[in-house]
Amino acid sequence: MSVEPSSTSERPEEGDQHDLVSGAEQAASADDIQHQASRIIDAVLDDTAPDHRQARELLRQQIAAHPGHPERALMEHLLALKASSGLDEGTPDAGGQIQPEFASGE
């Protein structure tokens, strides 16, 4: 009976350590995204422009629907705004009007 070497050269402890580091990096990245989303939400909610009142209310609804997950609330809010505007990706209006000087590639 032959014993073949393991397909990986690292010991189980080394693989576990790599997984722990990778998991910690992902958690830190998620925290950064949540922090950035929170700052964006705060800026939107701090806006006092009367014509943005409905957008602020819609954002508050998403925050209530996704407590503790500001990144999800912000994403859902942006998707809802996009859907309500009737704009689709890839249409000229999706990114605003095309400037004539840029349309020709000059």
C-alpha cells in the first residue's frame, strides 16, 4: 500500500492562518464600505433642499428596511431612484447629456 503526499505542501495550521487573515481583510473592507455608505447617507439626510425632500424620505425608508446595513440601504435607495427615473444603463441619458465636444471624440 502506498501513501501519496498531500496535494498541498502547507500544513493545516498554515492554511487556517491564511483563511483567518483573508477573513480579517474582508471584514475590514466591509467595515470601510459600511462607513463610507454611512457618510454618504448622512450627507444626503443633512441636505435641506426642498426639492430633495422625497429622496430623503425614500432613503429613510430604506434605512428602516435594512437596519445595521447602511451599504444595503444606500444600494437599494440608488436602485429605486434609478428605476423611478426610467433611465437604463447604456442610454445616453443615463450619465447625463452628452457634450457635443466629447461626442466626436475630440
